[in-house]
Amino acid sequence: MQFKDFGLENKLMSTVEHLGFTAPTEIQQQAIPAAMQGHDLIASSKTGSGKTLAFIIPALQRLSKNRALSKRDPRVVILTPTRELAKQVFSQLRLFTSNTQFKAVLILGGENFNDQVKVLEKEPHFIVATPGRLADHLTQGHFYLNGLELLILDEADRMLDLGFAKELSQINKAADHRKRQTLLFSATLEHAQVNDFAKELLKKPKRIAIGGAFTEHKDINKRFYLADNLNHKESLLKYILSNETYQQVIIFTATRSDTERLANMLISEDLNAVALSGELNQGQRNQIMESFSKGQNKILVTTDLASRGLDLVNVSMVINFDMPKHAEEFIHRIGRTGRAGSKGDAIAFVGPKDWLSFKNVEGLLEQTIKFDQVDGLKAKFKGLKPKVIKTKIDSTKAKKETKKQVPKKKKAPKKVFHAAKDVGDMPVIKRKKTLSAEQLENSDLDEVE
Ligand code: AMP
């Protein structure tokens, strides 16, 4: 199938050709004709599958073919969970609108509110936005949605996970009329809140599921390394970054404070690294992302904040310095490489703290993962095996009993697991030392000999 088979309006078709797109991707093959027929859609597609054009193209087709319902109101609103993704969508949209009469604007949280009011006064046809800020402008009457023709929700699962349900409902209600079409994209359709939400927003939607949402990306070569501890992970990292070839690398850490520490460590090794650290304001973050996307830095160290939406074609390697908490996040992280048909390496370090997450990823990928090794940096750690279930049950019981025996007047101490001295002579679950929530989770596991 080719783009020309969709019967796109001439100008739109020549833009598609001019941008060098010939064959539509799978999601585009299914979503573009269905959306062009006016159906509401609920679609899943894996990251990097070309879903942005799957909604931009039918949106432009609709605007070119139909008369506007209102002269002043936006005709298309595209909502995304993160600023990074919104910018990404906006830059693809601009490629299509730059030679048309259609105006597109970007409305993001964390940016100057009054400047945005002025932008909205210019009566744009397209608004790409994060939901919180757009809902604020709507509440304050800076624009209206009576003329909205197309509402597009990109990564709806993520927007709901981030707690934007109220804002999405508000936007939906403000544009609730017969002629509105809605396209909902989600990484997974197996998400209860997405399905409930779809009932509220969509009219007789067509359901499009491209493969499993988490089917393997064949262009990404995954490698896993066991690691004993933080020092061991750092040695593995230095080894890989000094000995392998790559264009650009994104390193994901569990905490924001680690990003800066790791970046500094790499800089001291003469590697061109930069951190997207927690302390930065939005402007500084934007600057770093921009310089990284221009290739001014080779290595970006970040947390999951950057794991979605970024379309950085030169990222040929992703390193999970720490495994993500949620297995699905792993898929989003590694989807930052292998974009648009290029090859990528996805590396992960698995230490004792990462073990549960690793097992979840293994389950999600539905495969038994074998570990790679670096000569001279072999791990003593070989994985954890679950203790017999009895231990868990016993420990749950013990926790309950601990609670029961707290004298009524005294408040139960928050950190039950600190040490016996915290709770007088109460029976406590003895731990050798203070455990973090994560360690606690892992502590029902024994090391494999
Ligand atoms: P997305 O999944 O929308 O973030 O798109 C991922 C990348 O694929 C972007 O760089 C797009 O420009 C590119 N892309 C989208 N559609 C096509 C296509 N039909 N052929 C080749 N590349 C595409």
C-alpha cells in the first residue's frame, strides 16, 4: 500500500511526497482510512510506529475538505501527556501546515501564561497542548471549543496515569457536539481507565490494535548484564561507553539525583555527557533537550521523564542503568532507539534491587532472558529466587500482629521496620538495618547461590 492510495487532497499528498514518505506504516494503513471516513478511533500502537502521522494526515485531510464550523474556534486539538511529546507532535505537524493557511500553536504547562493568551487570540486552527494548561485557558475563557471538529488524545493511558482525567473530561464536555470526531491513541488497550474513558468520549469507535502493544521491536537488540552493586554498574557503564560504537546514548536512572552524579562521572572520563537533572527549570530542560537533539552532546542521563515521545533519530543506544519500576516503562525507554527503521541497542543492568522489575519485564516480553558478560567485570550476583510463599504469609501475619499489639494511645510508628528500639518492647520483624521500600519489596527474595 502507498500513501497515494488514500485519496489524499493534492496539497497534502505533495507534502507527504516532499517529506519522503511513500509507504504508510501498519498503524497508518489502518487508522488513516478509518479516520478519514469519520469514525471515532481507539488505537494501540507501539512506540515509534508512526502514530503521529496516523492522526495528523486525516486531520489535515478533514480540514481541507470540510468547512469550518466556527471561524474563531480551534478545529483540531491534540493532547499529549508530556511537554516533550507535545513538542515532538507539534514539530511534525508544522512540517505539514507550513505551506498551508492553517495555523498551529503549542500550549504547554510551565510556560508563560500571558504569552499563551496572546497566541490563542490569534485563533489557531490546531492546538497541540498538555491537558492541564489547556484546561486552565478553557476555564478562563481564552478560547472555546464549540467549533472543534477533531479531538486527538495521544498516549491517553499515560495522561490518565498522570491524573489528567478531570481536565480531559472538561475539554471533552466543552466540545461535546454532534459533529466532533475523536481519535484516542494509547500504548495499551488493556487499561481499565482508558476503556472507561473511551466510553465517555468516543461514539461507536473502531478499535485498532496493531500486534500486541508490546510486541518486540525487531530493530532493537536487547542485552542484559547482571551487576553486584552501584560501583559495578558504573564500571560496566564506563566499559560499554568507552568500548562500543554509538551515535547518541540515553541512560536512564531511577532517581533524579543520580542523573547529575553519573553525568559528572562520565564527563570526568572525557565522555560528552549531560544530565537532565531534577533541579533544572523548564527553560533549562528545554535547552538541554534541544542541544542533545542537535547532537551537541553524545550522552543524555535522565529519568523516565524523557522516556516517552522523544523522537531522536540519532539515539542508537539506550542504557537502563536502573531497571524501571513498571515493566511497561521499559518498552517506552528502549523505544527511544531503533526509531523509524534504524537499528538500536538496548542495554540493562540488573542488580539485586532491579530483580523484581527485571522479572516483570521478562514476563512482559514473554521470553527467558539470558545475561551477557563483560570479561573482567563478571557479577557475583546471579539473581534472586522467591522464598517459599510461607515466608511471605508469615511476614504478613507478623505485620498484622505487630499492629494489633500497639497500645491504643500510642500511635503506631510509621517506620515499623526501623528497629526494635523504635517500638519499645513490641514484637517486631527484625531486620538487620533500615530498609527502603524497594529493598523491603526485594527482601522476600533470596540470592540464588
Ligand atoms: P511516531 O511513532 O509517530 O513517533 O513516528 C516515529 C518516526 O517514524 C518519526 O520519525 C516519523 O517521521 C517516522 N515515520 C512516520 N511514518 C512513516 C512512514 N510512513 N515511513 C517512514 N517513516 C515514518
